Amino acid sequence: MTSVLTLSAYPLKTVRLSCGRCGRKAHYAREALVSRAGRTTALSVLRLRIAAGLHCKWAEQALNEDPTVGIEQCEMHYPDLMR
């Protein structure tokens, strides 16, 4: 069984995202995201939704399940979880 980290398990009150490829950045209050996306939303899916909302073509392709995705991918991540 694979464990998925959900939005409700995010350890901080502010959710920060940053892209290593294009430099896009975003930050949101965790509770605001919970009210919009739901507590059980997987962080892996949420990062793609947010990146697509910021007009990342790789995130948009991944969400649309484009078969060419895999060569170049969205690099949006949660820097606070990487520490």
C-alpha cells in the first residue's frame, strides 16, 4: 500500500510552492486551500493544479494526461517539505 501525503497533513499554516524550472512561486493559507480543494487532496495533485493555474504548460499537460509528458515535467514543489 502506498501512502499519499494530503493537504490536511501539511505541517505548516502557509503552503509555499516553487518551481525549479521556470521560477514561478506561490503561497497560500493552508485552511484557504482546504476550503477550496478539500482535506483529502493529494499534495502531488494539488501542486499540478496550482502550477496549471499559473500557466505552466507541463502541469497542464500532466493534468490532461498528455502521453508526451515524461520527457519534460513540471518542477513545482513544496520547498518547506524538502528541508
